[in-house]
Amino acid sequence: MRLIDTHFHLDFYREHSYWYDQINAMKQYTLCVTNSPEIYCACKKIYSETRYVKFALGYNPQVCSEMVLNRQAFLSELAKAKYIGEVGLDFSPKHIGTKIKQVDAFEFICRSVAGSSKLLTVHSRNAEKDVFDIMARNGIKRAIIHWYTGDLENMQKFNRAGYYFSVNSNMCTTSRGKRIISEIPLDKILVESDGPFTKVGTHKYNPVNLQDIYSILAATIGVQNIENIVYENFNRLLTL
């Protein structure tokens, strides 16, 4: 099996050391996103990157009310980071109060990675147009739109720009999520867990459940060889 999880929060698991070892033992390619440069640095100090575990340098818009983006730390780590995430914007009611700060931070991040080959995993809740405009303005070429929940018009903009979409188990349980999944071209679809913020059935996701997400997605879209499709898509994205 060549399973890939493009969006996973290792540091949010109490038993993160155990799951780090399990991911490697199960040989599941996993991109561990972080919510700030400080957390990224902490993860890199604790864990070595392996063939199966990679870390992404991030600044989650949902933490904007709690911490200001440490731009010096972000730039210090940027040269060595191949992956950037979780980054983006969140204009949902809970986070709309930090809209200006979020936009300023995301503009800085996109401007800083413009012209590079770095791969972004991007949060866009209730802010799809603004996210797209900032990415387009800064010439972002490689990105994964994580857990897309917006309208189809903006989704097509992301698609035409060549961006990919990562799908999790929660998206497969709602009519809106299924509609969005049905609009993702097969050559642009990827799998994410967003663990531990999702469920598989009635249980909080853990890496043992990654195969279950693939099976749920396969049933949702009626495709049997989803593992090969996702593997080929991700490898194509890495070579863009």
C-alpha cells in the first residue's frame, strides 16, 4: 500500500511519539502541518524527518488571536522548509475578528514563498476569494486546498490555477461535502486526515484509520483504485 496523508497534526496527539513511530512502521507518507513557526521548530527538534514523515512550516489563521506571526522565525526556517502549512485565511464567525491580521500574515507568507518550488497546504474557510486572490497575486504555483467548503465558482478558480484538493472522511458524510468532492477532477484529488480534528465513523481519527479514509472516498466517488490515483497525483504535484 502507498497511502498518503497530506494534512495531519501530529503535535495535537498526546501520544505523538507513539504515532510518529507507528506512521513510520506502517510506511504511510504523512505531511505533518504546524500552526506556527515555533511549533514547527519544536517538532523538528524532537523528531527527525524520515521517508514517511515530513513537517510543514505553518501559521494557522485560527491562532491569529492568540499569537502574532513571528516573521523572523518564519523566514529563518523558510530556506530549509520544502512544505508550507497550515496557512491561509478563516473568516468564519469565530475568527472574522482577526481578518486584517490574517490577511497581512498570509500576504507575507505568499510573498515570501513566491517564485519558489515550495508546496503549500491552505486553509480557506469563508475566505475562498481572498485566499485565491492573494495566491494568484503572488504567483503561487503549487498548493493543496485543504478541506474545501466554499462555492463551486471559487473552487473552479483554484482548479484552473492548477491547485489540488485534499479530502477527508468528514467531507464524505455530508451532502455538501459530497457535492464538492464530485466536482474535484480525479487528477487533482488527494487524501488528508486533518487528524485529530476529524472522525472515522464515531471515533477520532488516528493513523491506523488512513486506509479507512481511502475506502470511504472510493465508495463516495465510485472509484476502486483510489490509492493509485492519489499516489500518482501527489507525485505529479511534487514534480511541478
